[in-house]
Amino acid sequence: MYNMAIELKSDGTKHLYEQIYGHIREEIKGGKLLSGERLPSTRALAEYLQVSRSTVDLAYEQLVSEGYIEAAPHKGFFVCRLEELPEGNIQSKLDDVEKESRLKKADESLACKARGKAAYLDFSPNGLDMSVFPFSVWKRITKNILTEGNEELFALGEPQGDYDLRQTIGRYLHSARGVNCMPEQIVVGAGNDYLLMILEKLLGQDAGIAMENPTYKRAFHIFKSFGYRVDIIGMDKNGMKAEELYEKQVQAAYVMPSHQYPSGITMPIGRRMELLKWAGEEEERYLIEDDYDSEFRYKGKPIPSLQGADNGENVIYIGTFSKAIAPAIRVSYMVLPPRLLKRYQKECYFYSSTVSRIDQRILNEFIRDGYFERYLNKTRKIYREKHDILLQELKPFLKKFRLSGEDAGLHLLLGLRDKSFTEKELVERAQENGVRVYAFSEARVAQSADDGNPTVILGYGGLRKEEIPDGIAKLKQAWL
């Protein structure tokens, strides 16, 4: 337990011990001191507050007598559990939220069991398979780094991220994605949110952003939080309609050319060239390329990045290791074109890197020494097997549904050929049969007159192979 900052007044209105007693009592009642939490010793608190030890003893004795704290021999004083706290109590509110969440999950589980079914099979597009993650390798690298006693790792690092990691990322991006960059152009951050925040400083507060519809809604909400005007651009079978960009006063277009989320569209070279032409016609126009899951492709050759085809300085490339390694890694990277790099070095040099230098070192060795590539090869094989199982199981659906977006990534789309059900009905009927699926319309940021036929998103990354046939059998009961 840390010492407590208690403001003691010597105006004679209250004894010092009463002030200490009152402060600790209110902290306990307010939920700021939690049940079982250890208080500082009377000697330590007396020294910290610069009062006599007997003053603190009196305060603690009063708290013990009223049941707020208890004394454990040879251990110290601990906060007692209070069965009923005032409504304004913070911890009580937090407990209520946690309790409500637990009850909701329990209700869902009981609802399934009441129907004689197991808990929900979740076809989440965000699910990942961690069964082959090399935990022993990661642990060994971490142990070796920490036992080396390298004091430099505990010093403040470079704002853009450690140079060795940026160099390793640059080499990987060039070989795997055809990205052309120097380590100096790379900025490492803890998640895309931080990188987009940096980008807001570089583009300015008045930048207009063009986005597809549907799109990655988290990025949409982040841009809106910056106060940006976000213009919605239509899509066709090739992705964002480049000709509509000329009708908008925007500085940047946010695209996912390798695997658009959630549609699964892979943008062909012709449309890419149209976007690059638009961006190259003015100096301060940019394409923000979000390459979030390009590592997983099941048909044809890997698609090079849009950045690799850019002869100018107009593509801002953003990627992440959250999908390829694990969500908890929280390491993303942004490749800035030279013009924006100069602006970054001038205007954003004082932002510290948000990724621990220890984590950067671990990730660098994991990639540099070939473990990442071997892990990717294993996960690609696993996801391809799941992908193929899912496609096989979905064959009976193809008379009533249309399949799309199955060439890459960790999800696909299943859309009704008619409008016999609404999307809400598809989701609810699946849930009644113990399966979670996701409405395609949830990714829309604007509604149009023709939003197409009802469609659901089926992710398979987080399911075990044997769960997929079971889940599809339940969907068959729900929809066919």
C-alpha cells in the first residue's frame, strides 16, 4: 500500500487524528480503498504525514472499532468488506456493471441450454487461432533479453520506435508486400489509433477524408473525433469509385485495396492506378492504405501493396501485427511518404513512442530470426483448412445464398439471393439456434436507397475445425 496524501489542517477545528480517521473512512466508503487492501503502517504513515505515531494510532483504533478496518497480527491493517455501501460509491457502481455483464452472459448461456444447446458458436470476423503460437520461443526471447542486463532498454527510446525494429519491419514489408521504404520513414505505435492520431497532426485539423461504405467503422469514428469532415464514396465490384473523389473536397482517401473490410474486395490494378492518378494530381493529396490482414490469401498470388506502385509521394501505408501474431501484441506501423516525414520530424518529434522498448526488442528478434515467418506458415495452413471446411459446409446454402469475399482474410460474406429474411432476422434466427453471426449493415456508415440484399459476415479464425460443421448445421436449421 502506498502512503496516503491527506491534507491536514492545523486551524484547531478538528484534531489531527480525526482528520486522518475521516479521510480514510470516506476513501473506504467511496470505494477508493478496496476490500482487503492493506493500509500503510502507523509508523510509515506518521512519518509521511509528519505527525506523531500516537495520532495515527488513535485514528486506526477508531476505524477498527467501527469496523472499517481490521488488524492482522504481524501483518498490518486491512480494509474490511462492507456489505452495503452508499449509492454514490464508485466501486459499487463498477461491481454493478461487472455483475450486469456476468448476468447477461449467464442469461445467454442459460437460454442456449434451455433449448438443449451448447453455448454460442461465434463466427466473429475478429477471432484468431492461437493454438500454434510459439509461446516457448516468445518466452525464451523475453528471458534472454531481460537477463542480458541491457540498461539501454530502460532508457527513453526513439520517438518513431527503435531503429533496429524499423529496419526489420522495412525489410519484411519489402519482401512480403512490395513496400519501398527506408527505416527512417517508419513510425511504430501501439495500435492504429495512435498512428491515426499522429496522422491528424500531419494532415492538419481541416483535412477532409473520403471513405468507402461500408468500411472499418473504428477508423471512421476516429476521423470523426478529430473533427474531420468524412465524405462517403460509393463502391462497385472493384472497390472505391475513383471518379467520385473528384466531386469531393477531400485531402485523403482511406482504402483497403488488398482486402476491403467487410466486403472482401481485392482492388484490381486498374482501379489502383485511378486512385494513384487522383492522389498525384495535387501535392497535398494522399491515399491512406490500411493493409490489415494481407498475410492471409487463398487464391492467386499475393497482391503487392498500393504503396509499392506509387511513384510519387502520395501513399501513407499502415499495417499491424495484431492479426498476424496476436491482438495483445498491439504493435502497428505507418510508412510516411518523404514529404510527410519531413513534417513529422519538424512537428511531431516530441511524441514519445507508445510501445515498450522491451516489447520492441522481443518483436524485432521474433521477426529477424525467422520465427515470425515459420509461425505465419503454420497459421496460413490452419486458416486455409478452416476456410476449405467452411466452403464445403456452405454448399447446400448456395441455392438460396450468394457467397463472396472468400479469396482472402479470415471472414466471408453470405448474402440472400432474395429478401425472404431481413438481416436482423438472419442474425436472430441464428442466435436462437446457438450461433452468432454478424450483420453486414453494421459496417455501413451511411444508408443508401439500395443497400443490397440481406448479408451476414461469417468469420472462422477463432473457431476450431470441428466446430465449423456444427455451426453451419445449426445455421442450416435456422435459415434453410
